[in-house]
Amino acid sequence: MRICFLLHVRPHLLDEYKRRHAQVWPEMLDALRRTGWRNYSLFLRPDGLLVGYLETDDFARAQALMQLEPINARWQAEMAPFFDSTGNADDNMFPLQEVFHLD
């Protein structure tokens, strides 16, 4: 299944957000892979709109498994100040409805 979601990064923190994602902790990358997140990408617009895309067999399961990963709690705590929304990014990932796919 393909998942796409939107978040919003605070515009004054864009450069730091990009810097942090250029150096994602190896333990976090391992946890994402281990819990079923594949082909995971983030795209960022200059006004802070963040588009996330991933592929997974079961998004609810992948999210639930990530919640059990101690490294995820640390990462989410570090990233929370970057977002306009309350809570952490994981709590605000609402998949968009796919309406077309070429293949």
C-alpha cells in the first residue's frame, strides 16, 4: 500500500529541519525498516508544507510497531518543535486518499 500524508514545518526552522534529515540517526533508519516502512520519502516546500510518502503492507501496523521503538520516542521528541501541530508528527500523519495511480 502507498501512503501519502501532509504536515507543516515552521518556516523559520526549515534549514534546521533539512539538516537533521540529512543526518537521520542510524538506529532510527533501522527501526523504520524493521517495522515495515519502505520507500519512505519526505518532500518540503519553501512555505513549510511537508509531503510524506511511503510504502508498507499495513500502515496502522507499521505505525503501531514504531510506537514500540524507544528510538522513535527520542526522535519524535527532538522533532516536535519543528511542527505547527500539537503532539508529534506520528500523531498527525493522516493518509490522503489516493485517487489515481498510473500503474
